[in-house]
Amino acid sequence: MPQSNFDLHPKLEGDTKQVLDLPLCRVLLMNDCRYPWLILVPRRPDVREIHGLDATDRFQLMEEIAGCSAALEREVDAFKMNVAALGNQVPQLHVHVIARFENDPAWAGPVWGVGDPEPYAETAFAETAARFRAAIEAMQSGAL
């Protein structure tokens, strides 16, 4: 059960919008409309690395990454899904799930350091988060 003393790192809080909470992770939408980009943050305090989770949480994290990846891939018809846990700027454990396309601005390299983020318009940010929430919930319920 996620712990009540979980706090989201301020950088993640400033750069994202909450999509939903899964059993382990808070799912966030990155505020960069160039890429369909989710971030999963295990709601565990003071965890920096995947190996810092217990075995049950590591398994749950992988299931949530796989489910969000599949939902996002299907929702946006992605060519490739990138999954990464870097944490060099934000030490709190978080996993990036990014839908990629052969015509995106960073193809075929990583998205980091390519151009400047393009924030969503406020309504588009909320609508995109709701769309991805529905896709993840449908994947979880087996509707897809």
C-alpha cells in the first residue's frame, strides 16, 4: 500500500499534470506536447533506485510500466516506446514512458536536450491527461 508520507519532487510537480494513481505509482503527464510522455513515480518515500524497492514493489512497478506503455502505444499509435529511469536531475525514483515516432523532433536519438519543451495549452494539457487516463483505465480493466 502506498505510504501517506509520499511527496512528489518539486521539479516533477512543476513539469507535469497528474493523470491518475495506480496501486503503486502516481502517473504524470509531462508538459511537453512534442511527445506523448508519461512519468510513473512509485509512491514510496526516499527511494532513488529501482533496486531500492522491495520485490513486491519491483514486480508491481514493472506491471504498471508495461500497462502504461501498452495503453499509450495504442492510444497514440506510436512507432516505438522508450522507457527510462535516469534520475540525474530529479533523484526521486521515476520512470519515463515516452511514445516515439519516426518524424518526432528527436528521432532517432533520445528526447533529452533536443530543442525546448513546448508546453500544452492549459485546456489541451487537461484533455490529454484525461485521454491518457481513460486509455490506462481501459487497459487495466481488460477493455482493450
